[in-house]
Amino acid sequence: MNTTVIPAPRSTARLHAWFDQAASALRNGSVMAIVVLYTLYSALPFVWVGTMSVRTTSEISASHFAWPEVWHWAKFRTAWVDSNFALYFWNSTVVVGAAVAIVTVLGAAAAHCLARYRFRGNRLVYVILFSSIVFPPQIILISLFQVLVEYELYNTRLGLTLVYVSLQLPLTVYLLEGFFARIPQDLFDAAKIDGYGDFEIFWRIVLPVGMPAIATTVILNFIQLWNEFLFAVVLISEQGLRTLPIGIRHFMGDYFQDIGMIATGMMIAVIPVIVLYAFFSEKLIQGMTAGAVK
């Protein structure tokens, strides 16, 4: 028995196409709405602090969310010159820059060794590093204070730099080890055939290939240490060695807080982070997604 297939009417096909287009537009619109809402959620607090940074404390007290009627740009000069923010900025740059550089070099080398070489105690070292990430670093604050005092590193940039290195090194090794372990072994075999030594393999192969992950750790470590407050306020008491977070605390008194100058100091402190992220955001995304797709 022969059966004849009756084609669907054109109106039905057009209706299905219209429904598909409407569903696609609805999905795209929903995603765009979520992105816009999240952008506003993230950007509005920054805009609010930015407006407060050019307003006085009395103006902020009168209306917290008002737009500035008079833009007090001189507050930035007052904070930078009269409140020693230039010195605080320099201290933060020296300490954080040195700590990030040391952490990057040592972390990359240690991660390469743990990922590529098999030796007795390899996994034990890895577990110790991982356990140091799990426990909060605040539990070693008193011990660090005693050690720095004993070795005359209290109230020094070198002491704070070494503390920052010890805080960020385990996480850096943990992140880089996972990335370096995914580098194909064929690259190392070809390098050995060409006569490369272990150091040359690390310098000419591991570092260039792992640059997205290394850039990610650099950005994360810089942001974390640039905003670090607890260890800096405990281990630094001399005014000439204060970092930016401690400098911002200078505007907080027991009975009065200069909200306007606090916002100005926060804007000065956040500008380097914004610049760093603006230039290296692509590397950050590459490092976050590296190894997800072979």
C-alpha cells in the first residue's frame, strides 16, 4: 500500500521559524539583561566612591548619593602631598612589586618541578602547600610578629615583603602546577633532543607556553597584596613605612571619620588596579580558561 507524504503548509513552516527566532531573541535578551544588571551591580559602587572622592565630608553627610555640585579636585593634591600618600604609594609599589616578582619566579620554578619531575616526597610537598591554602593565614600572625622581631625585620619593607611572599607562594604554585602538568611531553622530549638543559627548558619552553597562567597569577597576587591590610597594620608601625591601606586608615579617628578624604584615598589606591586589569584582562581570561579545552 503506497502512502503519500503531504508536505506541511508554508504557513506552518513560517510559524515554526518565527517561534525559533522569538526563542533565540528571548535567550539573547535574557543574557544581555543579566550582563547589564551585573555590570550595574559592579560599577555603581565604584561610581559612588568616585563621586564622593570629589565631595567634602559635610556635603556627603547632607546627601549621601547626590551628584557633586562642586568638584573638589584639590582633595587629590591634599591627599597626595599633605597626607603623605605619595610616600604610601611608593611603599606599596616597592613591597608589592618585589613580592609579586619573587613569588612569580619561585612559584613558576616550583610548579614546574612538581609537575614534571618525579622524586621522593613530590606529593608530600604538594599536600603541604595545598594545606597551607586551606588554613587561614591569620592564625600565624602572632608567630610571624615574633619571628620578625627576633630577626630585626619588624618595621622594615624587607620583612613585609618576605611575609607577602610566604602568603602568596602556595596558591601560586598550586595554580601553576595544574597548568604546567598539561603541557605536552613531546615539547620537552624535542627540547632534550636539541640539547637543551633543564634550565633552558624552563626558560625557553615552560615560561613562554605558560605565560597566560603566569599573567593570571601576577594579576591575582598584585590585587591581593595591594589591598592587604591586616599584616601590614600589625607588622608596620612606623609612619614612613606605611602602605596605602594603612594610609587610608589615617583618616579614621576615634570620634570623627573624614569620609570625603577616605573616598579620595580609595580612588588613589584603586587606580593602579584598574590600569593593570585594563591592560592584562585578556591574559587573565586566557589563564582562567587555559587547559579547559585541549
